[in-house]
Amino acid sequence: MARQLDFFSQPEPSLEEVQRQALLCQRCRLAAGRRHVVFGEGPVPADLMWIGEGPGQTEDELGRPFVGRAGELLTRIIEAAGFRREEVYITNIVMCRPPGNRTPLPDEMEACRPFLEEKLRLVAPKIAVLLGSTAAKAFLGPDTRITQVRGRWHHVGGIAVMPTYHPAALLRDPRKKREVWEDVQKVRDLYRELMG
């Protein structure tokens, strides 16, 4: 992930500067329809980062990531793996809600990319869980298919990356829960190994 810092005032901006720029961002068409920029939340730094697609209606209303039905399920998944939501960093590929919850377009993802790269630099996760196809494509390439890459470790910029299904996909098809649980167990096991 090549860094693009042209609109930050410092070569390595603080989290506060990145967030300030995000709140002012008009880099793509999604800014016109948003209520809130959904930047992300969690401790900085954090060893474990969860990255989804983009905010839904509830997230846009509240300005927080993963707080709707899919977010409630994600919280249960995180807790079932032995973590607390408060100890992991949660964000999305895009920070503004796409109309009708559609998939973010490539140029929208590219507009948000510098913000994501700065969050990765500042949060400095050892492990990132990619939730769904959009997150997997952002990290592993535009032709990536979540069904082919989920459940296998990948390494991007020194981060161990685990793609899995998005919690919203589990709400639509509960049969995928077993596969996600298998993936999350791998995340838990590597985390324990890395943390000693």
C-alpha cells in the first residue's frame, strides 16, 4: 500500500490530524450524502485491527463503526475469540456511507486509501482481519474473491492479514458462521503466539 500524503500538513501526521482531515474530506461523491464521517475506534496502538467495507445507516447516524446488526454480531465474534471490543481497533475501507449501502466504487476506495494507510501506520496492528470482499480487494487486489482467500494467512506491509466473511453475510447466510469461527480461531491462535 503506497502512501499518499499530499493533503496532510505533516509527513507523518498524528491521529488527531488524520481525523481532522477526514472530517473535512470532500475527495469523493460519498461526502455529499453522509451525516457523519465514520473514522474508526479503538486504542492506538492496537495489536489487532478489524476492517470492514463501509458504514451502514446506523453507523452513519451515530458516527461509529459496526454498531448496527452486523456490528452487534461482530462484537459477539470478537468476544467469543477472547477479546474485548475496547481492546481492538475497528474501521472500514471507506468512511462515508455509500447510497443504499451499495458496495463502495473503486474511486471511492482510492479516495479513502490515504486515511486507511495512516490509520494502519498509527494503529500498527500485528494482525488485521479483513471483513468481506471489499476489504479483501483493498488489501489483496481488485480481482480477489473472498471465497478463495478467506481462512488463509496473507502478509501485507508486515501485517498478518486474515480475510473472512463480513458479519452482514452471516446475517444473510448463517451457514457461513462455522467458516468465520474457524478463521477467527486462527486469528486468536496467532495473536496468542505473537503475544507470548
